[in-house]
Amino acid sequence: MSANEAPAEVPATRRELAVARALDQARTRAENRVELFLDAARELMNTSADFTVQEVVERSGQSLRTFYQYFGGKHELLLALFEEAVLGASVHCEELAAAHVDPLERVHAFCVEYYRLCRPPLPGEPPSGPSPAMVLFAQQLLTSHPKEAAHAFAPIVEVLARLLADADGAGALRPGLDLPRITGVVLQATMFNSFASSISGSTPGEGDDVLWDLLVRGIVADS
């Protein structure tokens, strides 16, 4: 074997293969059990967040002991649900934005769709975003557990940050902007306005582009 030639990979022993197989099976069982708990909690969240761990356990068909093998309590369960919801929203919004060629239009598509996902559904409109109970949990998380909130929102922050960076690179944004800060401001404005339409007296979903227009153009007349 020459000095530059990589050594041949040593085959795993039967002992190592047996352990790996057992670990794979244990991981699959754990993933299935966790998913049962999450599914049960999602169903309960559709009506209210005031459910108990025991209700989750009973609906999932598992034991209380098993629940505490995977979650420290109800807060951890809700946090897991919220993280999955944010991740799903980030993937969806990024895919929607990718359908546009212009970098600024990608940002536009992202912001409008994320607003739509965050706001309550209109009468007769099928739910597309989190349940009211999950929205309430998100609000509490932002104020009471900011570090956990920052971690949970990381996927959606990363997507918007990339889109803004692309728009900035294309010269579509004002020079010298603090992009990380702007990313947070845009997301905060989008989320707050999505569930606080009562402040302006508007109907949720009425003119979803209004916020985008304000973010892009501001309120000062061009000089």
C-alpha cells in the first residue's frame, strides 16, 4: 500500500453489528413513541392548551412512566410541538419563495406567506397555521423563556436571513443595513401584526400586503 493510499475499511465485528442493530431498533421505537405523544398533544391543542399530561398519556395509549422517559413535563412537550411547527413553516415559506427569480420578490413571498401562516384563519378558511392555543404558547414563550424561543425560532430566522442577504447582494436593499437586526425586526413585526389586528381595527387577513408595503416603503414621503 502506497503512502497516499487510504487504508481499507475494517469490517465491523458481529458484536458491533449486533449492537448497532439493537440501537437502531431502540431509536425507531423511541421515535414512534415520541410521535404518539406529539400526535396526542396536537389533537388536544386544537381545542385548548389546558390539557394535562395524563390526558396526553391516555390519548396516546402509552404509560405515564414512558412519557417521562422522553419529556420532563408538559412544557417540554409543548416546546417540541412548537419547534416542529416553526421548522415546518420555515421549509414551506422557503419553498414558496424559491419559486420567484427576483431576490426581493423572494423576500416578499416569504413575508406575506409567513404572515398568513401566523394570523387566525378567516371565516370558512381551513386552518393553515398553528392553533390559537399554540399561538398563545408562542407569546408566553417569547416573554417568559426568551432563550428557548430564540432556539425554537432559529429555522425561520435563518431562512429570512438568507433571503435578505441575497436581496442585499443584488443591491435591492438600502446600503449599510444591519441585516441580522433587520431580520429580527421583520419577523417580530410580522408575528405581532398577525395576531394583533384588533389594535388597528382591521379584519385579520384584510390586506395581507399592507405590512409588506410599510416594511419596504416606510411612512415618510420620498424627498
